[in-house]
Amino acid sequence: MAEIGRILGESIRGVDVAGRFGGEEFLVLLRDASRERALQVAERLRAAIESGGLSYADGKPVTMSIGVAYARSSDGPNEAVERADRALYRARTAAATGSSNRPCSPAERAVPGRSFMA
């Protein structure tokens, strides 16, 4: 987990924030990031983790599924994180079925300034 945190921290800008969000989940907050930029960062993070040579005790490689969401001006304190979590579930499902291993995002408009990944 510490190695994943290190990779995340090295892969984001100084104005962004990354931290553990329970269990095996991390949350990354991107400041002033467009939808396109957030998805690019998410894919870069996913690729960095998967190419980092990390593995579980049983030898299976560590992979990463990512959900991306955007804060709306009408959002309460948890709504964007909840949307990111739902997108994460879709990403995990797609990866588990072998159909895709890429960041997922809800179909929503971004509010400049706040993007979330779970």
C-alpha cells in the first residue's frame, strides 16, 4: 500500500491531493482539472501502478481500476465521491469480465476546479 501511495504522490501535481480512502481504495483530488485531463491522469496512474512490478503475496500482479467523477456546484460534501465510487464499480466489473481495464467516468458535465477519482 505504501508503494502505491508513493507512485500516486509522484504522479500528480503539487496542488492535487492523494490519500488512502479505506481498504484498498485511494482518493485523488485534482484541482482545476477538465474531464479530459482527469481521465488522462487516471489512465497514467493506472498504467504506472500496473507497470510498477508490484505483486500480491500469491504472485498475482497488482492492477488498478479507477472511477472518475466531477464535482457539481449543487453537490453536497459526498455526492461527487459517491459518483466516483459508482464509476469505480463499473471499472472493476469491466476489468473482471475482461472487457476493459480503463478508467470509467459517469456521463456528466465537469465543474471547473474539482475532479475526483476513487
